[in-house]
Amino acid sequence: QVQLVESGGGLVQPGESLRLSCAASINIFSIYVLGWYRQAPGKQRELVAAISNGGTTNYADSVKGRFTISRDNAKKTVYLQMNSLKPEDTAIYYCNAHGGISRDYWGQGTQVTVSS
């Protein structure tokens, strides 16, 4: 049974930082493309950041320069460092691992709230 477990969400003030973690119980973790998505109330789920099995990263325009995705294959964990948080970053953040058509997995989500 594959599991992705996110942690690190919470309530912060604008301008502060959070680091999300996603620990995976996946064999051959290193081959997976890993991503962080988010879904705000009333909005569709959107890609925030992704990192390939080779380490190539891409980001949504709204988070470029503020968020950093990274992975530790030995720990089977993907991270999202979020700096300079804004109220519009408020959402449930989901971790995704994609290793092919029949290998696409999601975490349960972690709430991030940015409010003064």
C-alpha cells in the first residue's frame, strides 16, 4: 500500500515561512516525478511546484522566487520551502508522486493558512 504523508502546514502571518514535507512509502522512489499542488476554497487544484527524477524543477508563476521544491531520495521525502507567504497562498497543499500511468499517488493534504 503506497502512502504519501504530508506535514508542516499551519497558520502563519504574511511574510513568514513554512516548510512542508511529504514522506512516501514507495519502492524505487527515485524514478518518480514529485509535485506539490494546492486547492483553495472554490478553486481548482493547481500545480505549485514539481521536481523530476533528475532534479529539474518548475514552478507556478505565482510562487517563483518564493517557494523551493527539493527531494531526498534516500529519505523518500519531498519538501516545499515556502518563504514570503501571502494570504493568497492559503490552501490545502497536496503532495503527488507520478511514476507512470498506473503509478500516480496523492497525499491527504495539509492546510496552510496565511493571515494576520
